[in-house]
Amino acid sequence: MDIRSKIDKYVQDNNFSGHISIYRKQNSIYHNSFGFRDISNKIPNNSSTLFGTASGTKTFTALGIIKLIELGLIELSTTMYDIFQSDLSFISSEATIKQLLTHTSGIFDYYDEELITDYDNYTVEIPWFRLETPSDYLPLFESAKMKFKPGDRPSYSNGGYVFLGIIIEKLSGLIYRDFMSKNVFEPLNMRATGFYAFNALPENVAYGYISTENKLLTNIYQLPIRGGGDGGMYTNSSDMLTFWTKLFCNELIPEAQLKEFISKEVEIFNNQKYGLGIYISVFEKRMCYSANGCDVGVGFTSLYVPEIELNINVFSNMTGGNENIMDFIRKHGSDLLHHPG
């Protein structure tokens, strides 16, 4: 049984909803969609369907920060005091941009995964429908206290990446999503990718679904109305292939900055290596890099192995629907290396 048949059988046995694509040197090895992007109307997912990326967005926010560095507006060593010229209660004035990128800044986290026990029903003091751009989150931070002194330890921080989005807005003078479109998506030719509001979604977007009392419900009341900073970007397989290919050809950032972006900085989540907004691991004894996300009604992994130009994308519009599929594909990684393409 070849790798395509193995994946098909595994997916069918595991009630997967979403899209899977595997490319080698930009040639398709596997491409298939499963389930519905709109269950009520029985509209199926397809190869062009846009899916939420949850925390996979952080990889792109980090690249937005690197573009600010390229524009000469900040450096990795820039401190919070350098930017805001005042002390902030929720983060040390000595914390740096690099510490925010590597989850070591100690900033207050509005969505602290070390404390949350019920992700499906989590709420904040501001209604989700009022959170359209990172600066809208500022009232959640202003009376809060920082978690720890910068550099004390890694602590995965959604708040830290929202704050990076706020910094992008402050220094660029643009709304975060507009800055990202102009400086990241457009240069990479990621034509379908963007931050779309739940109440104004473009065509062919997958609704995210959660299981509640044996019913599948959309996630529109469990997440901010529009993504920004720490999550909520929408994209598809074609754009992710374009992203990795152009990123590693230095078409977005210079080689020196790319090397820094993908250099191991910390270990988070059970010893997972992490650079400046990107996960670092090994695939069949080769270095690989990935953007990952899991949220209510969302599961996303996009992995790239530069040495052999291998790109694997798993999008799911069900909570955590990417995880078992990605584990299965990794388990059969040797099959991909020997596949003719």
C-alpha cells in the first residue's frame, strides 16, 4: 500500500474533516479534502478552502516583527522602555523584542495556557465581537501584573504575541492586518491569506466546529471576531506552499535574518525546540520547521523540510483535528522520501 492509500485509509477511519496536502519540490504527492466546510448546507471542503490557523499565526507575526527590523524601526534587543518611554505594569521595561518572540518576556497573558482548564468556554472581560485588532486588547493588559522577570523561563504566551501585534501597529502606523498584508502576504504572493471577520467571511472559508452535547456547533462565539497577533489568520495549501518556498529562497527576508529566525532559542511544550516564532524539529533525520495551531474548532500544522523541499499541510475545521493525522504522516515519513512524486 503506497503512502496515499495509507493516508486515505487512516483518515477515513478517524473521522477527519479538513484538507491534507504534501508537496515535494513543489510537485504534489498527496492532495485530498474530507468533510464539510459548512455542515448545515453540506458544502464540502476542497483544495482551495481557507482554514483558520490558530497559533500558526504567530509564525507570521514574528515575520512581521522581522520586517519592522528590516525597516530600521526596532532591533531584537529593543526594550519595552525604548518603545513606550514609560513603565508598564504587565511587562518589565527591560523585556526585549527577542524575549517576546521566544516566550521568555514574562508578560501578562490574557489567555494563559498554564492556567486555563476549559478552553471551549473561556471568556475575557471584553466581548469577543469587539476584538478586531491587537490594540483592542490593551484594556485587558493595563491593570495586570507581569508573570515573571524577563529571561527567567519560557512560558508559551498568547498575550506576548498580541502585544507584538500592538507594537507593529504602534511603530508602523498601520492596523496589524494591513501591515501584514502589505509587508508579508503580498511580497510572498499569498493571495488568499488574510485576517477575516466572522461576520464578513469571504467565499470558500471553512467554519470551525466544536462538539457540544453530541451536537456540532460553529466556534463563532468562542473566539475573537477577527484574528490578530496570536491567532486567527486564514490560509490554504497553495499559499502555504508558496510561503515556505519563497521564505527559504530569501524572497521575504535576507539569509542572515532567516538563519536567526530558525535558530533554536528555547524549549517549550515538552522539550519542543522553538526559534523566533517557529517550531524546530527533525523529520527523517533532516531539520524541519513548522507553524502549528490548535484552538476551538481549529487544527493546523504546516511543516517544511528545506533539504528536500518537502511541505506537509494538515488543516482541520475541528478542534485539534490535525494532531493524529500529523503523527501518522510523521510515522510514515520514509514512504514520502521514496515516493516518486
